[in-house]
Amino acid sequence: MKPILRKVDTGHNYSFSIREDIYPYLYNHWHYHPEIELTLIRKGSGMRLVGDSTERFEDGDLVLLGCELPHMWRSDAIYFQDQPGLRIEAIAIHFSDHFWGPGFLDLPEMQAVKELLTKARHGIRIHGATRERISREMEAILKASQVQRITSLLNILDTIAGSKDCTLLSSVGFVNSYNTINTDNINKIYHYTFNNFQQKITLKDVAAAANVSPNSFCRYFKSRTLKTYWQFLMEVRIGYACKLLIENNLPMSQVGYTCGFNNLSNFNRQFKLLTQKTPLQYQKVYVQAKTG
């Protein structure tokens, strides 16, 4: 299935959309839309795919996504097990880059915001004190009306534009080369991987799930994502390992096996390659940050 073009309903009385979402889980498809999107995950955890970026999301995750940038959120497996009280809560704002009217972004005062929206085509993760401030403003804008909605959105974008608490997600290469055509099986590959990454995955298995021949699968996947399938699989496994290390509910010796690695030395090597820390170092840094 190719990335789905989503049409965002702004409502008849408003120029842009803001909504509060409460779901048992997120299981959305690889999709894109012409609107710019600012999403706050108020509560929930899982994997976030933005362009060629694969990262975990947790409570408080805040991202700005430019127009036409493919993305998806996938909740952790526990959310699909009908756990009482476990749910996803999010606030999402969608707006076009011209809803203010033609020429507005060309005003000298709007230069920083215009540059921000250009950078957002790569996806931007917002963290630190800026994330805390924007999160509060997004909660407030849910109740805003009339002109206050527009001024609040402008203030949010201006704050992000002037902040250093921002990290680009997708690579320049992905943005410049991505084509929404001929990507029919990427969703099948992603969902198969999320459902099976804790087990051994062979090239034959994943190619069959995507209805692609094993001989052409690797070339197909890299041409659509700018990374190898095994690199993507490693990112998913290490992302889940980070979750387990943070939760600290398993002995360190079991984390790697639970994430699909067949030996601990390979797990430790791959983990450090991706995070620049050993699993133990990663866990200690998180514990110190949480307690300090």
C-alpha cells in the first residue's frame, strides 16, 4: 500500500484544525498530507516513523511535520492486549502554509517562521524547555476561539523557530528523492516487522509478506526508504530494547534475547553502534536523568 493521502477536515468555521485524540492504540498507516502537522503525544509509547527516521515515542513526544512528509505512529504491543486504563492521548494541529493568505509568510517579520516551515519538511522533534512550553500552549489552544486561535498558533511557531531545542528527523536525501508513487508494499513491510521483530526474520519471510520476490526485495526497500531493511529492523529492535532498559523489568541478560538478538555480544555491539552507549550506560544515563 502506498502512503495514503489524508484529507484533514478543518471544519466550516475554522481556517485550521486542532483536535484532541484518545484511542486504545495507534496503528495508523504510512501516510502524508498537504497540511503541516504539529503533534503532541500527551500519553503513550511506541515507534514513530518520519521519512527515513525510525525512533521511539514516549509521553510528551512533540514533532512538527512539513507538508507531504510521510509518517506513521505505531503503539507498543501491550496496547493491543486490551489492558484496562491503557490508552493513547494526543493533540494534533493541521494547517496549510498559506491559510493566512497569499504573501503573509513573505513579510519580513515572518522570515523565521517561513524558514522553520521549510525545515519541517524533514520533520522536527522538539524537546527540552521548548517542548514543555509548547505542550502547555497546545493544551490552551484547544479551548481558544476566534482570533486567539490564530495568534496562539503564530506564537507557537515563533517559539519553535527561535529555539535550539530542535532536532531534524529525516535526511535531506529522503526529502529530495521521495516519490509517493510505486510504494505499494511499504505498509505491509512495516507492519510485518512490528509484529515479528522479536523473532527471527528471514529475507524470504519478509519478502513474502510484501508480495515481493526475495531477489528484488532489498533493492525495492532501499529505493523507497534510503536504508537497508536490516538497518530498519535493527532500529526497531534497538528502539524496543531502549524501552525495556528504561522500564528495568528484565535482567540485563534477557533484554537482547527479548528484542530478537540471538546472542548478547551482537546485541551489545549493535546497541552501541546505534546509540553510542552500551545498554548499561544507556540505562544509567536514563536513571540519573529521571532522579536528578
